[in-house]
Amino acid sequence: MWSTFPCWAWNSNNPIDLKQFVNAFQESQPSERWVFCGNEVAQTPRQLWTAAVVSSRNIERSTAQARTLDAEFLRVLAGTHNVSEAFRRAGLAQGARSGWLLHIPNIDEPHNDDEVTSSAQSLLTKLGLTSTEDSLRINQNGAEKLGVTLDGETEPIRIEAALIGHILLADVNSSQ
């Protein structure tokens, strides 16, 4: 089992051109277990683990709304049935200069932390991105971007609970 969620913060010297970036990523992507998300979207390991378990379960059960694991991961992270809306909420934005590269682990298979980290660094380099030492952190703006209603809540543990609840309700609340 992973001790932390496999994710890497990155920066770009120049604003990314989203269309070009997506094309380059798709050409370099080792598998659909790799996904990029916006800078404020990835907030806690528990939030990301919840999205990984729910999206993997949906794929296994053939109940996923998206066609691929990476898109399903973003969809449940964003707490919506609409895949396009999920990319707007959780994906990279045109002109982004920072964000997160995430690896969606297969919990049922053995893994090699060093190999995954090496793949991440290679992918970031191929895409012209620089890895940073940034850490996951609770972010009210990011939570609201995902569609989480905080009602003025500022306590990190409650924001994290709201983020996780948002993921768990993605398949229950069809109005989002």
C-alpha cells in the first residue's frame, strides 16, 4: 500500500497552451492511470485516495460515466455526472503555469514507488514542466472550484470532509 498518494506538483516557465499540452500528454502518457489536474484541486491524500477508489470501482463495475480511468477520476473528483464539467472544474485551465500530475494506483497490484516516481519525472520533463516541492494543502478556492459548498467553513478537517463527501455523492446527485 502507498504511504502517500502518488502526486507531483509542477511549474511551467510559460503559460501552457491547453490544446497543445493535451496532445503532447496523450502522446507521452504511459497509461490512463496518469492524470493532470489544476493547482488548487488536489488538496489532501484522503481526498485523492477516495477519488481513486471510487473511479476504479466504477470502471470495474462498468458504471463509469467517463470512458477512461483518468477522465472518470476527474469526474468523481469534481463531484459531477458531466465529464465536460469535470474537466472545467478539476482539469488544467488554458494558460496554467502550475498544477499536479497524479498517478491513480491499482490497489490490487504490487507497485514500485521508485519506478512510478521515475515515470512521473520523465513525463514532466517530456512535457517541459519542472517538478516542485509543493505539498498538498486545503484550499477554500479550490474546493469551491470543484463545486463544494462550504458555507463559510474554514476548519481544514471539515473542508476535507466536504471534499470527500463531494466525491462520494458524485454518483448520487445527478443534478450536478
